[in-house]
Amino acid sequence: MAGLNNRQEQFGRNKSGIYHADTMSTTIYLNYHGFGIWRHLMGNLKLQHFFEDISCLTHNLDYLLYHHRNPHWYENQCQYHNCPEKT
């Protein structure tokens, strides 16, 4: 038998600016959160029978259970300031 249980998390924050006529007109914020869960369980059963005439009967039974989750969340925000009026 063998198995694996692994969890990882990821975080990210970004801030960007848009300038108009050397003045910041928009600030953009991006927040990111994600995690991953990886799991598996594996088993093997092997049965063998040897006959007197040097022949062999073999039976293998394998089982694999696999599960993976990887949700992510994104949040975008825009802040407008010092924007020129549209004409």
C-alpha cells in the first residue's frame, strides 16, 4: 500500500496604475488566493500458485483512488481618481 496527501496554498497581490498626462488616473488592485489538495491511495494484491510441473498461475489486483481539488479566487478592484472629464 502507498498513499499521498499534499496541500499547497498560493497568495498574490498586485497593484497597477494608469497614468494620464503624468497624473495617476486609475489604480487597479488584484488579489488572488488558491490552494490545491492532491490525494491518492494505492494498493496491490498478488496471488501466485506454483504447480508441480513448473507452471504458475498468477493473479494481480490493483486499486488506485485519486482525488484532486484546485479552487482559486480572484478579486479585482479599480479606484478612479483625478480622471479628466470626457468631452
